[in-house]
Amino acid sequence: MSSGRTVVVGITGGIAAYKAVNIVRAFVLRGDSVHVVATPAALRFVGRPTLEAISRNPVHTDLYEGVAEVRHVAIGQSADLIVVAPATANTIAKLACGLADDLLGNTILASTAPLVIAPAMHTEMWNNAATRANVATLRERGVVVVGPGTGRLTGADSGAGRMEEPDTIVAAALAALAVADRGGAAGDLAGKRIVISAGGTREPLDPVRFLGNRSSGKQGVALAEAAVARGAEVVLVAANLEVPAPTNVDVRLAGSAADLERAMTEAAAEADVIIMAAAVADYRPAEVRADKIKKDDTGDTLVLTLVRNPDILAGLAAARKPGQVVIGFAAETEADPELLLQLGREKAARKGCDYLVLNMVGWTEGFASERNEVRVLNRHGDIVIEASGSKMSVAESILDLLS
Ligand code: CTP
């Protein structure tokens, strides 16, 4: 998926408008050119300076500004993608009727770009027959409706109607953009079942402590998002993710390496492709204490006995069905590129997988970063792909191997 697109973020008057700032920011960080079209009501909830600073562009509100340049048509025509978040019940009703009494309505009518809306309102309004009918009309026309989620609403009440989290909205919008880029055609991974592990395992020591690692899960989540956008059916085995899991994949939670092995083995039975992006603890405490370890009992030093965990990737590769593709990752701290490659080749041979994605990690590289730089080796140790950039663009390159 290429970056550097023109994205219009429509913001309407709901309390969730403050969260739209993070949506604007996510597109800007991707390298997109972002134009905010806010209704006057939206600007009662979030300030114009905030939106202008974050979007790096003027915020448009008024239909009668920039008339000479026919602004409402210009913004709509230039958009590759329009995201309306939050979308109030009122805005949804206006969109369903094709009304154009404000700049946002005009912009949307003047555009052929994919439209993604994230409704936000009280539960009663969401459940109202008028809103349901309006949402159904929009869906029929191909509008992508993200959420709403269920949870705490503005007041003391909770229920359906809460705007989806910004990351989820952005992921859904990018998926809609990918579909539009293909002219609505099925993605190159349509019909493929892909199981992806992401995050890092935690090995319990006692009821309150664990041994863990610094994997955030971003690369695995990016792979899941990219695979769904390309039409795959995705199971994401999520080990302690620091980022939200996409809502359009089947998420199965795994805490420890043992949980991850169980979840992966079960999901692998149905999979065409297995991708082990999770960082798995090689060892776990030999004993998990039923009660909290007390320092009065252990003294000034504490010696832990650890036992080896099974190598999940090697096990999945050894048990793979004919035609199943198995992809592993290798996290290495070796800074010398040649020695790094050597370690990758040895690991590829040891694991027995079809491809091994080799990346350098360290105190500052790899883990929580938005970017990645990888070389992908085949089972003979040949470099088949070199990719660097956002974790999403690296994910796209890895998935290119499958198409
Ligand atoms: N992996 C696994 N099970 C383990 C350890 C690792 O399935 N017990 C998988 C990881 O998900 C990754 C690949 O193996 O896809 C390589 O992980 P990495 O941590 O780089 O290598 P290790 O196997 O742990 O080897 P080493 O500790 O020697 O680097």
C-alpha cells in the first residue's frame, strides 16, 4: 500500500471529536496529505489550531469560503479517501439523504473516493429505527461503517455507540483504500487463510510477575492488517500486544509460550500460511509459585531455574501440510550486516521454515519503532527480498512473497 495519499478527515459535532486528532495524526505520520473538513459543531469540541497544527493544513468549515476556487468540489475531487469520525446520527441521516447543506456534505457528494464513517452517539440514538435504516442505506452504497464499539459513553452510562478507537478506524480506512486501489477487485490473497502470531510471550513466575520481552506486536499487527486488506482470512494469535488488534480479524489471545503453542497449533490445522512474528520466550521458570515470592524468604539474591520452551516455529514447520507456507522471524542484535546474514542463514536452516524475515533489534532498533528494515531469506539462505520503511510497507513486501 503506497503512502502519500490525499485524505479528507471529516469531523462532526460529537464529544468523540477530540479522538479524531489521533486519526489525523496517524495519516500525517504515514506521509499522507490530510485535509480536515470540520462542521461548525465539531469545532465546539476540538479547536481549529489543534487540527491545523496536527494536519499541517488549514481546516475548512465554511461552504462560502473559497467560492472562487469552488472549494467544496475541489476538496472532494482531490480526495483518495474520506473518513468521517465521529459521524453523528445527524450527519449519518444527512449522508443517507444526500444532503449538501454544509461543506462536508458537499465534499462527500463531489467525491468518488471510498467513504469510511465511524458512528458515535448514545445507544438509544444508535438503536433508533431511523439511524438503523440510514446506516443500512449507506452500507448498501458501499460506505464502510466502522463500529461503533460498546463501552463507556459520555455520561455515566455505557452501551453501544462509542466511537471505535482511532487505530481501528485508520486500519479499516486503509483496507477500504486498498480495495478501491484494486478497483473493487478481490485481493491477491482472497481465499487464503493466514495465521499470524504477534507480540511477546510472558512467562509467569508467580501470580504478579513474569519474564517478558520488548516486542510490541506492531509488525505482526501490520501483517494482519495488510493481509486482510488483500482479501485474506486472518487469525491473529496475540501475545500481550501493546497496540490494538484489528477488529476485522479473528483474534485469539495467548499469554505464555505454552498458550501460544496451543493457539498456533490449533489455528495451523486450517491455515494456508503461518507467520510467526511473535517473540517467544526460549525459557520459562521451572516452577510457577502459587503465592507471591517474598524477599524476606529469598534474601539478597534470587536464583531462578528456567527450563527450555519448545521451538514453536520449528514444530509448525516440521508438521506442515503439503502446500502450507511457514514464515519465521529472526531478531538478532548483531550489528555487522555480514555476520547478521550468517546468523540468519543458520537460523533459517535450523528452523526449517520456507522464509525467514531477518531484522536487527537492539536497545533502540526494532521493537516499539514505527519503522523496520528487513531481509527475507529462503530456506537455502538466499536473500529473496530486502525491504525498509514503515512496518506496514514491510508487511506488504513480505506478503508479496505469497501472491
Ligand atoms: N520462536 C518460536 N519458539 C521459540 C523461540 C522462537 O517459535 N521458543 C520463533 C519466533 O517466533 C521467530 C523465530 O522462532 O519466528 C526466531 O526467533 P528468535 O527469537 O529470533 O530466535 P530463537 O529461536 O530464540 O534463537 P536464538 O535465541 O538463538 O536467537
